[in-house]
Amino acid sequence: MKLNSNNIRLPNSHYKNLPIGWTIAKVGEVADYINGRAFKPTEWEKVGLPIIRIQNLNDANAPYNYSSSSFEDKYLVKRGDLLFAWAASLGTYIWKGQKAWLNQHIFKVIPQPYMDKMYLYYSLLNLISDFYRQSHGSGMVHITKGKFENTPILIPPLNEQKRIVISLEEIYNNIDVISAEL
């Protein structure tokens, strides 16, 4: 849902009172989503850059496969990149590791200039239960790219996105401090 040039909400929204400057977009409109490469087991090595698989995102102790080969730059992940696993276990992540190759079933998310990366991270995190409701498959659930990209997302102005992120990170930091004291 978008605002027209007079800041009037357009129809078809279940959000009734959006603040001025806020809009509703589709997840597919707010970023580019680059799917990882389908690495074959025969390409796995013991040396080179790690290959990020979903198990590596969900378990810090999961072993990595590696590749010393060169691939297209679009598959290269760097520290701080936003990732979204769309199969097996759906989830959003900020990559904290070294340079690595991106495996299939994971998107590298490149936000549009009007999107704060961390706001998008928290927004996707908030949408996980919606994505699970739209997913299908048994054994290995997944959400189709079409359903993923058509999911509505609230978009405040960029400065407001940054304020929201600061508030959320303050709350999460406080939770971490309290949890450590327990």
C-alpha cells in the first residue's frame, strides 16, 4: 500500500492509521534478493572460502564446506551482509563471519537506498511467522519467491527507520544484560 502525492492512503490496507510519510510496500520492492549458488558435493573442499549453508546460519558449531574456486561476485558474502534463509528453516541473519560463498536456499539481501539494512533485518524477522504460514512442503518447508516478495511490509521514512533500529537494539542489549545476570 502506498501513499499518493497528497499523502492519502490508497485502498486495500488492513493498516488503518499510518503516520504521514509511512507507506506499505511489498517485500520484493524494498530490496534485491540474490539466491545463493547450487554448490554440488563434488565442489566441496577442505580449503578456500567457507560455503554458507542454512545449517551454518542456525548453528555456530556446524561444520563448513569450502571452495577454493572463483565464482560470480554476486555469491560472495562479506561481514555485515543481510541474509534470508527461505527453505528448511526460514530466518533472517546478519553475517558475522569472514568472506564466504552463499549456498542455494539463502538470499543475499541488498536493500534499496530508502531502506535501512537493520530496519529491514528487524522487519523480516517480524514477518517470519507470516512467511511460515505461506510456506509449503514437508520435510523441507520453503516459501516461494512470489509469496515472499508479495508480503506487505511497513516502510517509515528513513530517519524513522534509523530511530526504530536504535530503540530495538537498546531493548535487545538490555535483555542481554538482564539475561547475563540471571
